[in-house]
Amino acid sequence: MEPCSGQADFFVTIDFDGTINESDVTDAVIKKFARPDWQEAERLWEEGSIGSRECLSLQMALIDAPLEHIVEYACTHPLDPAFRDFLELLRDASIPFAIISDGFKPIINGILAKAGFSGIPVHANDLLEGKTGLRTIFPNTSSVCHSGTCKCKTADLLAGGLPIVHIGDGRSDFCISRMATHVFCRGKLTGYCVENEIRHSPFTDFQGVKNDFETFLNGGTPLSPEQDADMGLSRSFGNQPQGVTPSPGLMTPN
Ligand SMILES: [Mg+2]
Ligand SMILES: [Zn+2]
């Protein structure tokens, strides 16, 4: 996709599972529909023997249910209620954005459509319904990540050189966080940001993220516990050097 306009000086990337959607819907779908062998793949992923790409392929192949039923079930998992307002803020301010997820596009699009959203760019893995179950397709892979969707590569292609502000919660967000100028984080991602000295603001929900963005857009310096006076968002948004490539350490599964 093209950045929406030349006005904003950063690009916002948003994770889906555990971020926009309060629960990990991909996980929930696998637990609900896959035959029990999914747990073995999960174990290999947890211990780092396989990446999420391989893990998801193995797990989705264990699902026989029609995609329609899967999406229907996925829609019972609620979105963060404040996501709508946050999106409105981005659109009003002409800030370019995209959802980048290591989940599956038909599921994410189904949930968003059911909640009444339209026109949100979604970059994620894909699913095809075959005669023998679901087939996974990974259009956003890279040689540096073992994720289904390499978020750092995808964001790099989308952002058109703009600095990236990322919002996420988990392992699939590690690679993109290293290249982001600022990260809104919760879950595992918070520890990762601390360990790697990545500029970040922990968030609880999109109401908080929206408040921080509003403060920034109004020219104020938001106070975040993780930032001192010299590291306010007004500095960290848009003013960081870009082009940080993932270190070899990122070649571990994510
Ligand atoms: Mg997530
Ligand atoms: Zn990556």
C-alpha cells in the first residue's frame, strides 16, 4: 500500500493478536479446531526448534473445519473497544498505518468486517481452503526471520522511508521493534524493549495509546514512566535514524 499522504512524518504499524484483539485469536482457533498434534508443534516453537512459519503450517494443516466456521468462531473474540477511536485519530491526522500480523488475513478481515471496519490495510499470512484442509501461504517472509510474516521487512516496504511507530505485544513484534523509532508494548514485548534498550511506552489498551498520540500531535510532551524528559514522544516520533537491520540474534524463531 501507499502511505496515505505526505503530511505525517511517521508510519504506524499495529499487531493484531493480543494487541487490537485482546486475545490471541490465532492461538484460540488452533486450540479449538486443530487435531491434538498441534501441541507438539507448539512445543517445538516454544523451545525455539522451529519458527512460527513452520509451526503455523503444521498446526493449520491439522484443521478440517471450513474457513467460514473458523472466522465465525474468531469473531467471538472482542476487539479493544478503543481501537475504533484510535483509528479515527490516525485517519483524521492523515497518519499512514497498517496492521501487520503473523496471524491469518481471512480471519483478521472477518473480525474487522464483523466489527464494522473497512479499508484497513492488513498484511498477514494467508489461508486457502483445499480439499484436504487448510493450506497456509506466507507472502511476507524474509531470509532473516523465521516468522510467517516478517514484520520488519513488511514494514520497511510499506513505510516508504518514514520512521516506524509500532504497537504490539509478542515475539512476532521483536524484529520490527528493533527498527522502530518508538514502540508501544505490552506482554513479552515490554521485556524485549527493556533488554534491547528500545524506546517504548508500555500500554494497557488503545485508549492509552490514543491519549499519547493526541498529546504528541498537540505538541505536548506526554509523560510515560519509561521515558525521561529528554526522551518524550515528541522527540522519539519521527526523529530517529532509520535503516537498522535485524541482528543475527533475530534469526531465532519469532
Ligand atoms: Mg501479538
Ligand atoms: Zn523481521
